[in-house]
Amino acid sequence: MKVLIFGNGWIAGIMADRLNRSDDFLRDYKRDDLLDVQISSADILDDYAVKSELIKHDPDMVINAAGICGETNIDDCERDKYARR
């Protein structure tokens, strides 16, 4: 099973590590397949970049772990819910 994680930050790294280490984390999905986890650093606001990653990796499952980092905080996100950062 191929898993593609968008977002190359702390959360994506933790998720990839957990998926790679745990035998029973996705037991229902894994069956007898090997679990191949890839992390993408593509900009999720760039439709072409996302489509290219999906074509390149052909994942069975996609996880969006992209987020805002830096000086922006949750209050900024609540005030400006539709901002493209």
C-alpha cells in the first residue's frame, strides 16, 4: 500500500515514522502489502504540483499534514479563514 503525505513538517514526519514502525496501525488496509510511505514537499496551493505528485507516486491513500508555520498562529487562521498562504 502506497501512502503519500503532503506537508514536510513535524506532523508529517511523526505520521510517517508511526506508519513505518507500527505493524497494526493500518492493519485493515495493509493486508499482506508492504507499506510505502512518501512525504511530499509540494505546495498544496499549487494545483499542478499536487497533480504531479499524485501521478508520480500513484498513492492508495493521501494524508494532508500541511499547515501554517512561523509567526502565524491559530488566532490568525480563525480571523482569516480563506487566506491563501
